[in-house]
Amino acid sequence: MVEYALEAISHAGTSLGIVSKEGVVLAAERRVSSKLLETRDLEKTYVLDDHVAVCVAGIVSDANTLVHYARSVAQNFEATFSEPMPVEQLVTRVADLKQGYTQFGGLRPYGVSMLYAGWDRNNGYQLYVSDPAGNFGAWRATCVGANAQTAQSMLKTHLAGPSGGSGADGADGPGADTHTSATSQDDAIELTLEDAINLSVKILCKTIESSNVTSEKLEIAVLTLHPVSKKPVFRALTREELDILIARIMAAEAAEKAAAEAEKAQQAARAASEAAAAIRANASGSGN
């Protein structure tokens, strides 16, 4: 049954998360089923508490149930201890619930993977991913959903340190030893928040199965600290901001493509010139 749940996730829209110096970025592909459907700013991203948000990939109804459970757990903890629940502890509670549904007959696993972005005073900015089996781990950057391998490869290219380690994609999936993979690469590149947002948009533009990427097909949110109060702040990027980012990235890719084609044309011209010179040299040699 877990395999069927993972299959549902593999067909879901791409969702990814990146930890930067100034915050955590959550980004997701939105699949618009009808132009008549009224859209919201966020469809796959939920706020669990003031310091934790989650981005989901898979069966939305299952995600809603888990989000409701996570919110209740976080609120009960704060009501009991008068402080926010540590991020990893909240992730563990939800993962335990998911794992329990794999142990009994008559129950099916939750068909959803969840990317948690959070901050607490002990561990700072954090990113966790959990799968339907209840496995979870900490990551610097990761991706779930359709075309996850392509996105993981791009994350590794941009974030791997000088040693070429696997700090971005580490293992083959969330069921592997993701916590070790995420924390053992001390030389991984740390991005600024702006760079992380740009990278998220660039990856989604590559993985979305459409030639026309618009802001309606993306949702991006960031978790940062308020510059004065130093409390976590969650904010979703507006359509206007996404349009600007998409246009900038498309223009940069067009410029790179034009430069590559120009370089290819120069190489072809250089090769033709060298071939012509060789022919003339051979003709001159045979004439003598």
C-alpha cells in the first residue's frame, strides 16, 4: 500500500524547499484544471503555526487531515508549555501518525509527502520532508512530486560544495537516510533568500510540463524572521512578483541560449576555415 501512496505522489505537481541564510523557501507547481476555477494565492502550502509551514504533494484530502492534526498538536503544546513547539518534534508527531497507518489492516497510508519549513531558537531555519511511510529527515534543499529527479539534479548542481557532495539531493528519495545526507555536507553553498527564490522559480520553470509558464501555475512562500521583533514571518509572493521573476528568468535563459548558439556558430566557422586551409595545403603539396 505504501508503494501505491508513493505512486500518487510521483504524479503530483512538483514541490520543493530550499534553506537560505535569511529564511526558508517553499515552492510548488499548481495544476490549473479549469479556467473557470477561482484560484487562491496558496493551494499546496499551509501554515501550521507562527513558526512552521508545510508544502504538500499528493492527495489533497489526506493533506488537509494531516494539516488539521499538526495544527492541533502545535496549539496544544503551546497552551501547555507557553512556548512554540520545536519544529522537529512537530514533524515527529505527524510522522508517527503516518507510520501508524501502515501497521494495521483495513487502513491505507496517507498518500502525501510533506515539506516542512520552520524556525526555532534551538536549530534556526529548518527544512524537513516526510513520506507516506512516516520516514522523515532534515534537508538543505529537496524536492518531491513529478520530475523530482530533474529538480534534485538541478539543486545538486547549484548547491553542492567544492567536493561535489550530495548536500542537496543526498539520497534517492525521502525514504532514504535523508537526515545524514543533509547535515554531513558542511561545504555546501549557502544561498541568500533572493537567490533561493530565483533558483526555485528556475527549477519549476524547467520541471513544469508546459511551454507557457505563468504565475498562475506557481506558488512560492518564504519563512523569515522579522528584522525588529525577530519573530517568524510567513509570506506568499504575489502574482506580480512571480510575473517579474518568471520574465527575468526567461530573458536570462533566452540570452544564454543565444550565446550558446553564437558560440556554436563560431566553432563551426572555425572548423570550416581549418578544413579549407587543410585542403589548400594538401592541394599545394600535391602540385609540387
